[in-house]
Amino acid sequence: MTREPVLGRSHECEVLDGLLDAVRGGESRVLVLRGEPGVGKTRLLEYVRAQAHGFRTAHVASVQSEMELPYAGLHQLCAPMADRLDRLPPGQHDAVGGALGLTSAHAPNGFLVALGVLGLLSEVARDRPLLCVVDDAQWMDRASMQALAFAARRLHVESVAVVFAVRSPEEDPPGDTEPAGLPELRVEGLSERDARTLLRSVLPGLWDERVIERFVAASRGNPLALLELPRMAASVDLADGFRLPSTQPLEERIERAYARRVGGLPRRAREFLLAAAVEPTGDPALLRRATDRLGLGSEAAQEAEAAGLVRIGDRVTFFHPMVRSAVYWAASVEERRRTHRLLADVTDPATDPDRRAWHAAYGAAGPDESVAAELERSAGRAEARGGVAAKAALLARAVELTADPARRQDRALAAADAAHEAGDPDLALRLLSLVAGEDLDDLRLGQVELARARIAFTSDRGSEAPGLLLRAGGRLAAHHPALARDTYLEVVDAAIFAGPQARDDGQRQAAKAARLLPAPHPPRPTDLLLDGLAVRILDGHTAAVPGLRRALQAFADPGLSPQEGLRRLWLICVTAVGLWDHETLSLLAARHLKLARDAGQATALPFALTMRCVVHVLDGELAEADSLAEEVQTVAEAVGTAAPIYGALFVAAWRGREKECVELSSRADEGAELRGEGVGPVVSRWARALLHNSLGQHREAAEAADMATRDYGSRLEMGIPVWALVEYVEATALMGSPERAADAFGRLAELTRASGTDWASGIEARSRALLSDDAQAERHYRHALEALGRTRLRGESARAHLVYGEWLGRSGRRQDARDQLRSAHALFTSMDMRGFAHRAARGLTALGETVTEDPGSARNELTPKELQIVRLVREGLTNPDIGARLFLSPRTVEWHLRNVFGKLGATSRKQL
């Protein structure tokens, strides 16, 4: 069965037909139809649904007023598929069930919900292809849109089609809920010929050509305008066509046309339409109860439907969203409030308490504590369903209805925290401004300042945040010591991100304040970390080592609470790097990643993945590191945040991928400009220094390393700035200017000597050997090999072989040099550190050795995604587990594995 294309939309219909054909062939397709209101997006959705023969279809009609209700859109889409929930992994099953209100599980994390939606769509499509259409997607609630857009981006071979219809940004600027990063098709106005055809269909008979031209020009080819503008024109306009053009925007003119049509209806029909406009669910039974209260008979609904403004079936739906808008705003303020109050009265408080509270809130004419309290309870339920954005919106309305100053302040703070957590800093700041001018006590004032500081840190990780946090900590110290100490630790954390840009970063003031605010007994791991860092800031690294080691032990304790771990493990991992404690770093990074995965905490996961990626790089496991770096990008995409690129930068630098490393380091520099993230250029310059050293470009390496540290002054932060000293020493020594490295080596040795680990000892000995005379150098090189050989730091150990071999070659000991350079070359090649491998190969060639480069193996035929899947199969993960780890559906994992088996000639998972 075929169907004629929509008038003037042959191209769009061809695209939609091709989309359906691809899905019938076993692929997945996603498309965003974008255009101004009334241009025909809904008509195209009707077309694709009619053409989806043999498909299961799911339809979502988003309503602007439901943007505050968490997972309202997802409920429309997925509730009919609930019979397949049992096929999802337990965590995803509980998350989606909680989002849909089908289970009483604790607050579902949006990240797990998104994974569950991906799996659910895949499972539903196993029987037959699935088509999902979302109309007016710009009005879908944020939680639903994040989940569905994430799933849409990860669809591959699931036989699923998802088509969104979205208003053009020029006409209705989209918020955070708009789908982004998906294939788009722009829906424009009709051609002049098609516009005339449509117009003559509603203006039968003979009409003055000037009238036709005027309406075609005024409509700009917008089909809805062509249908509605003639209805609002006076008869004289239709007769002569000599009227001046309207100055009103087209959308406003269409709404005015609808308002005039509504105004011409009988009172009872208008009241029915207003009730339907106020109640977004379109539940006929609920509307019937409301109209019975109003004393309206069935004729009211019949008259409204006969006017062509609503359709009454399983749901009451408006002909176009602009009809709903016109009806709602044409009514007086008191008429709208009265209707909201009426619908609150007829909404069952037991089965739908949140919608009842929502109606009551918009029916209130002024402060009303009972309604505000009910909104507060609704906000708690929204949070339990994972709707943090909804929680913020409901609490914000509760603030407006609260008369008592203390309650108002508490609710505003809670609403601001929720808005911040939901990623809406503008709303959070507006909420804080509502109470900023009120008479606040010191505790609440400190909480307001802390909230502002945290928003500043999240929005712009620059020099402003440490000072704001410091001031908030000082305000809280007398009233909430534990929160004040936490805030002082956040000052240190913020200063690390701010980097050398924040010279007056508040660290010394925070450290001094922490000393004056003793830790509780027994101290929390967080307190041990703060006290240790305070000693480092005030008294130096050597004095701080014992206390910082105690903090490392506390965080390594299996009894550490997940909450404290998720909040502080990133900073304690940085501390482990500063103490050159690779064993504890590896343990803590793995724990952080497990906690973030188990909690489904997508905001913490990118940082946990990045730190674990760094450990893999240090261990010479670049393939594993590359896999995690890619996962960082996917997680960030899921939550709509900028992804940390440092893991990918680490991998590119150690692999010697010059073009990729330079591109990523440029992006790190841009991050500093866009977000004030001053640590970005430091990491960028260290990565370039390491890259240039690996390529034998020592002059460029020295310049980059020097730039990474010069702005810090006398006190370096732990981690990357110290590693830059290592690169500077090697670069200046090998370019023939070892005297330039004396100061850098002195600063490095002070830190390594205090730590005393094999990692620290090996790095110090290798660096010292590069600067020593021939009588002393060999002893230091051998010490470096022995110390680093006792660690898992394969890359650093290989570098010790490399520089030792190069020194032996310069000393004329050709055979000994070959042995060391062969070892270096073999290690670098096995780790795919090609820059360093080529440098070792050049050294061997200079000694007369013939070097055969690795031609590659079967694994080089696999795509990066296939390599990830093979590694996870080797870990013993099932296809659903692999899908959850890589954010793919199990069907996509199956498809990749079939390709892997074909490429490798394997016949079982065991062979992999």
C-alpha cells in the first residue's frame, strides 16, 4: 500500500520513506524535523506513521506545561512497553521502572535511565521494527529528552527509527531539552505554486488574484498560516486585496486568528476549551468531572470539536499547539486561576498528587502555605523519580507561594541546589537572588555564599571560585564547622583547576583557617586530607608527606563510605600522584571508577574514568586507556556536559600521535579561555613536552615544559606541573644545555626524595643521570632501571632503557647501547608508544642495527569499538554487561562480535 506524499513535501517524504526502508533492512535511523510553528512537521509525522507498515509505533505529543513533570514524555513513550522491562539488567530495570513510577526504587539516576531506554527500545524491536515519533520535542521534559536523545545517539543495528519534530531556534529558542547532535531535516515553507494550491482549497470559487498574492506573501508558505489567515480576514480584504501588511509576527497573527475563532463560540464551548488547555493530559474522564462541576453539558465538547479546534478520542488533543496557547492566554487571569483550582479539586490526590499540587499552585492568587507545602512534597517525589530539574521547578513555585521568611529562604536554597544539580545555573542564581536581599542569619548567608561559589566553580573553573568558596567557609565556620572544613577543601580543589591563573587562589587562607577549625574526633578521611594539604601549603611538601600518607590510608580503607569516596577520591588520587605512590593511586582510581559506575553517577564518572585512564597509561596499557577516554566522551554526551579531554590527551602524547596530540592540547587551551580552567594549558604544555621528547624534538619539548611550570612561581601543584619538570630536565640535557636544568632538577628532587617510593626514586635517578658526568651517570642509570623495574610503570621503565642506551652510544659502548635500545624498542612497540619506539629505532640504526618495524597484527584490522568489545569479552563480561559498559544495546554488541569473529577467524568467545 502506497500513499501520496504530503502536498509540497515530496523531498521530505522521500527522506522519511528511505528512513523506514533502512530500518526494515535491520539498521537504525534518527531524524530531527526542524521548522517554524505551523510549517507542517506534525503532518510529516502523520505521514511517516501511516507509511510504517509492519512497524510497532510509539507516539509522544509533548505539551509545554508538562516540562516541569519529570519523565512525563518517557511515560508516554515507554509505559506501553513495560512488559519488556524484565529483559533489562537489574540496575537499568529499576531505573526505568522508577522513572515510570512502576517501582518504588530509590531515585533513578538519569544515566541509568538513558541506558535502560536504549535497551528497552532494542528489546521491543526484536519482534518487529519500531518507530518512535516525538512531536513538539522542544517541550518534552528535560529528564525524558536527555534519556531519549542519548538512546537515539547510540542506536545502530536495532531496527529502530526515532523522528523528532522541533521548532526552529529563530522562532522559539530551544532550551536544554532540545535534541542536539542528531541528523536534521529543515522543513521550510511551501513553494509559491504549492501555497496557491493549498490556499485555493480553502477559498473555493473565483478570487481576485491580488487577494491570493497577498495571502501567499503574508504566510511565507507556512501551511497553517495559509489555512488560518483567510479565516481572520474581513470580507472587504478578501474582496479587493488593498490592505496594508500586518506588522505582527506570523505566529502571533495565527494565534490571534485562533483567539478570534474561540471568541466566537458559545460560552460553554469556551469554558470547555479552557479546561482542556489548562489540563495537559487530555484525560477525557478528568475533563468530564471538571465540566460537570461547571455545569456544562456534553454539548460544550461537541461544539468545540465541531469548530475544528480539538479532537476527542482516547485523549482530548488540540488541532495545533497554538490553539492551546491561544485559548489559555485569551482567558483572563482570574479565569485561568479558577480553572486550575477546579482541576485541582477533581484530580485524585491519591493517584496523581503531583498534578493536583501543580494545578493548585497555579490556581493560587497569593501566598498559600498549604499549597507550598504540597509542592515541596511533590518536589521530593520528583527527586525520587530522578527529576532533579522538576524538583527545582516545583520548589521555585513553592518559594513564590511562601510567606514565612525562614521557610522561604530554606526552600529557595533547596531549589537553588536542585537547579545547580540539574545543570541550570541561571535558575539557581535567580532563586538565590530572591532571598539575597532579605534579613538572613549567618548560617543561611553562608549557605547562600557557598551555593554561589559552587555555581561559579561549575560554570567557570577559573580564579573567581576559590575566593568565593573561602568567604563562604569563613561565614560557616562558627555555625557548621564540618561544612566549613569541607568548603576549605573545595578551595584547594578549585585552586588546582584554576591553575597558575589564580595567583591569589585562597589556598593559604584556607589552610590557615582549617588549622583554626580543628577536625572532629575521630577525624573523617576528608579531615585528614584537608589537614595534610594544609601542612603542604603552609610548611612545604616534605613536612606534609606523613599526614598525606595517613589520608591515603584512610581513603584506601574498605570501609570508606561511598558518598565520601565519590566526593573526594579524585582529589585524593591527585594526592597519590603527588606522593609518587603508584600502588595506592591504582587502587584508589579503580575504587573511584567502581563507585561511580555502581552509583550510575554520570557527573562523577568522567573524572573517575580520566583518572583510571591515567593509571592505564602509566602502566603502559594504552589500548585500555584509549577505551576509557572514549567512554569519557560518551558519558559526557549522555549528561550534556563538556567532556574532560585529558585522558585522550595523555594517550595521544604517549603514543606519539603528533597531529591528534596538538589538536587535543589546543582544545585544552580553549577550555581555559571558555571556562577559566587554568589547569588546561598546564596539561596541554606538559603533553606537548612529552610528545616532543618522544619524537626527539628536545628544543620544542624544553619550551613547552618551561611554559607549563613558569607561572606557578615557587610552589608547584602536585601532579602534572611536577611531571613537566621531568620533561624539562630530559629536554635540556639532550639538547646540550644541562646547566639550564639545575633549578628544575632541584625542585624535582625535593619532591621525589621526600616521597621515597620506587617511582620517585627511579624518576629522580633517571633525571640525575642525564645531568651527571660520565663517572657518575652509569650508576644513576642503573639505579633508575632497578627502581622503576620494581614498579608497573612500564612506560617510565622503557624510557630509562632508552636514555641509558643513548648515553652508552654517545660513550662509544656500541654493544651495550644496542642491548638497552633493543629493550626500549621492544617495550615501546609492545605498548604502541610509537613516538618513543621510532626514537629508539633511530638510535639503533645509528649503531648499524637493522630495525624491522612491527607490521601490525590481526588486531589492527579491528575498529576501536571492536577492540573495546574484545577486551571486555576477555574480562568475562556478558553482552548486556558490555552494552552497559560501552552504552550500546546488546544487539549492537552482538553485531560487533559477529564482525570480530569474521575478522579474526574465531568461532567462540573463549578463543578471543
